[in-house]
Amino acid sequence: MAPDSLAAALTATVLAVLAAVLLSATWDSGTGVRRAARRTATGVLCLITALAATGIWINRQVDTITTWSALTGQTTTAGTDPPPATHSDTGGQLVTLTVTGTASGLTLPVHAYLPAAYRQQPTARFPVIEALHGFPGSPSSWLNRLAATRHLDQEIAAGRMAPTVVLFPPQTPNTLLDTECTDLTNGPKAETFLTVDVPAAAETHLRIRADRAGWGLIGYSAGGFCATNLALRHPDRYATAASLSGYAEPGITIGDGTEHTLNNDSWRLRHLPQPAIALYLSSGRADRQAHQDAETLSHLAHAPLTVTTSYVDGGGHSMAVWEAAEGPAFDWLSTWLGRPVD
């Protein structure tokens, strides 16, 4: 029973209710010190079970902690269990690669969505998008809460998106550690894993394009910052990136001060030459910080950098906004990426 499962959530809820019943039933039992001790113990039990139930239900919404070991902050592959693959003739399917990062030192599993055309065109090589999750979150957030495979099937089947391989990598080996997809000083080298090790493994095991015209990024929330930052830092690897409610700066301490300079998108656009890439910035209009940051980056951009903005009316910083935005974002990315080639 995983900590993000419905069974765990229901069990925790039942325990919280039973604790409340126990508190009520024993409130007036005993006398003196025994009564006080019993009330204290059952009251604490009520608090603990209520907090546990609340935490588990919240975790189900963001798919952050999917193994019990992740609760202790241990290095883990949490959030990497894929849902059952789709085997229909018209839909894509999921496979899982174990990426042994020779450059980053990280070894983590990465899910890969293979479009139906991947099976139907056995000699073709396909464009690739790396999809980055938020914090807290995991690759499972894309696959479960955002139903990414269903949206990809729909957009490709409708002809709004070319058949594309989409990778869902974790950007931290520890679900309690936010890397913002950077190489942390004295910490995991998430940027190196995502920009060197993941592409190398994917190009080895999958039929995909290896040129920059075939590679793009997408992310939501912290993953939105990841997408724009990695594209700006590695224009030789990525041609385009889409940010759903992302930010202009990382919001963490990297350890070398680059959160204020080289890993700060606003600073880069003000002080460094702008690369020839295309960015798509989307957010809910009510998501004040993400909307403001998108406007800032858009106003700072100039040729050869291209920036397109798209805003959802209302909507805060939520999965509902990101699910509404992901289809158009994938379609937009596809217009900037190269097509499948033999």
C-alpha cells in the first residue's frame, strides 16, 4: 500500500475517525491523573491521525511521495512507477529506461511516452520533449494528475501535434530536496542529469532525433522555470521550451550564487546575448507571480529569442490550470520542433 494510494488515504481517514470516536467515548472515564492522562493521549492520537490523513490526501494530489522510504528523505526513485502501458493501435505507450548518469553520478528511472507512430514507422526517428514536474511533485504528477499520455494521444491523433517521444525524468533523487533542475553545490547534479545523461540514454535506447531541432522542454510550476532556464543555458541542445506557471528565478540557494545571475532568467536576458530559441510562457491570470514573471521575460526578450505568451482567464497555481494549458503547449512546441525523419 503506497503512501499516495487510495487505500492509504482511506485507511488514514478511518483511523482518524476511530481516534475521534475513542476520544469521545473515553472523555469522562476515570478520575484524577488517569483521566487527564487518558484525555491527553487520545487527544494527541486524534491530532496525529488527522494530520496524517490530511497529508496523505494532499500527497495524492501532487504525487510527491510514492514510497514510504521517501518520507525520511532517503535517496529514492519515488514517483517513478509507471501506470499500465496503452496497447491500442491508435494510442501511445509508456516504457521505462534506467538512466545511469555517468556525467551526473545519478542513476534514476525515466518514463518515455512512445506515440503510436513509433510502432507503425519502424525506421523513423522522432522529435523529443522532456517534461519536467513541479516541487513538490514527481513524474507521476504528469502521468496521473495531468493525464499527459491521454492529452498526447488526442493532440497527435487530431493532427495538431506531430508524433513525438516525451520523456518524464525526475529532477531530484530525493523527493524532499528541491533542485530546480540545477547542479547544487555539494548536492545532486540535476542539470547535468537532465541535459547530458537523459539525452544520451534516450538516444542510445530509443529511435529519436539527436539534433537540437528535435529536442524541446516543457514544465509546470518549478518545472516551468526548469524548462526555460535549461533552454536558455543549453541552446545547443534544445530548440524550444514551454513553461506552465513557471518563474523567472529558482527561489532556492544553489550554493554558488548563480540563483542571482546565470541561473536567473531575468538576469540572463538583461546581461547576456539572447539565444535563437523559442519560448512559450503560460499561466493563469490570477497566478500573480507566474503571470508577472511571464510578462517580465516577454518584455525583456528580443531577436533572435522568440517568446509567445498565452494566459488562462482566472485560474491560480493549480493542476486544473496546467491540464487546461498542456494540450496547446504541446501543440505549440511541435510547431517549433523538427518532424520525424527516416
